[in-house]
Amino acid sequence: MEKVISLAHGDGGELSHRLIRDVFIQSFGHQTEALFDASIVAFPNGQMAVTTDSFVIKPLFFPGGSIGKLAVAGTINDLAVSGAKPLYLTCGFVIEEGFLISDLKKIVEDMAKEAKETGVLLVAGDTKVVERGNADGLFINTTGIGVVDSSRKDFQFEEGDSIIISGTIGDHGIAVLGARGDLGFTTNVLSDCASLNGMLENVQRSSDNVRIMRDPTRGGLATTLVEIAEDFSLTMVIEEEQIPVKEEVHGVCELLGFDPLYLANEGKAIIIVSGADTDKVLSELHKTQEGKDATVIGKVIGTQKGQLLLQTPLGSKRILNRLAGMMFPRIC
């Protein structure tokens, strides 16, 4: 097999056939489905959830993951925090001429492994090859399909609802910056890139009073909470001292002037739940590797005004806003 991608790999001929057979089918399986232009899949009763995302991260491999793992986990998490059980994924690849096929295999194998571990099937895909210099290696687009229980309740927020974060924030942002060499020094921080569907299914089974779940990716924890506050006209307060940040992440932020509240995460969930069910949800989270550091960081204090407040260690409060501008490009 050839060692690098050529434009002929994207022309639909013999090299395209070999690429699909020796890279994608070898990792993903589905020989029968590959014979047709569409996959026929079973679908349980219930509402369907659909999400799509594109991944352009740089570098393609980083401590704790790769663009392949990220593409699968990121799409699964978008379904999971929406209350859906992820079932199927599709993936589209835009590959630059000259890209190493050995690297493509590693990325595809990462995707297959993550999908298998989460019980999600990769059922369709597409590959396009562009001229050297037009894609920066590899871009991946994924679409996720899941099912939502028809008994799911509408959002009913109340004063006193707890705001939970499932673990430490900012890990992904610092890990990727370190892998790029942008920090000027090395760091041992690993990306938190992980699929959260199993953990979040257990959370929903433990409580009928989960108000909303979100994954704080680009823009970080603060931006995501501001969006929730504004979208649902909530006033929320989070306590700075309660927000979990790894010592290494905190150190980098202190040194370079970053705010961990706005750093990207790829394996964390925000969960807002009734005060009465807070302990039950925390108990479920703490049973998992992904949720072992889960903690309550704040609460809903009003249901009329869309505003997020940060309570400082000195006892004062200040308003938090969305991330202004672009902190780091190509982070996912």
C-alpha cells in the first residue's frame, strides 16, 4: 500500500477503493454496508436527536488523544448532554495530498476504539482529497444520531438548583497548547478528551430532576454557563474557590495570564439539578473515572434575569460574560 495520500486517492478509482478497504473498513468493519450508498439502521421508539460537528484541531495528535478520538467523543458528548442515547455516527474526511497513510490509520483506529468502547456504530463515511497546502493535513466532520426517551421532561428550573461540574477544567486547552509548543516550556497535562454517555445515562437514571446538561468545550465553563443563564433567563452564581482546576493548569494560567474559566474542555459536563437530588447525582458521578472529581460549584438564585455571577474568595461578586474574541484557534 502507498505511504502517503495522493490526489488519485480521492478520484473514486482503484486507489480510492484500496484506501477505503485497507484503512476504513479494516478499522470500522461494515463490509456489507460498504457495498451500498447508504446504511439501513434500526431505530428504537422515541424522539431522534441529531448533531454534526467538524474537527480541525492542531496538532492532530496531542497528550491524551487525537483528532480521531476527539471527533467521536465530541459528537457523542453533544448527544449525551442533550439527554440522548448515542447510537450511530457518520464521518467525513478531507485529507491533504501527501498525508501519511500510517497516521491516517492511527487516527481511524482511535475512532474505531472510542466508538466500540461507547457502544456507538460508525455507519457511513466519505473521503475527499485536496491538493497539498489546502487542508493542513486532515479535517474530520462527524454527524451523530441518538434516541431520546419520549418521557423526557421540559426544563423547569427553580431557585436553589445546584450547578455541578464533572471534573477539573481547562485540561484540554493547556494540553493542546503544550503539544503545539506555544507555551515555551513542557507540561504533563493530558487532555480530558473522553466520551461521557455512560456516565450521563447513569446520572439521568438517578434523578428525574436534572434540569439541563451541557459540555463546556470552546469558550470554556464561563461561556457555557452564560449561555444557559441568558437562554433560560436565570441568575446563577458560581464560587471561585469551589471550581476544580489542576495545579499544573492553574500554574500555567498564572504564568501566562490565561483564565481557566474560559479554557476548552473535551471531557467535562455541566449538570444543573434540583437541590434535593444533588447528592444522588454526585454519588453517580463519583463512581466513574470521568466524574471522580465532580463537585458543586454554584446554584441558581433567580429565574427572571439572565446573568452569571462569580463569587470571589473575598466575598465580592462580579458579572461574567462570554469569551470575548478568540483565546486559542484550532482547539477542537
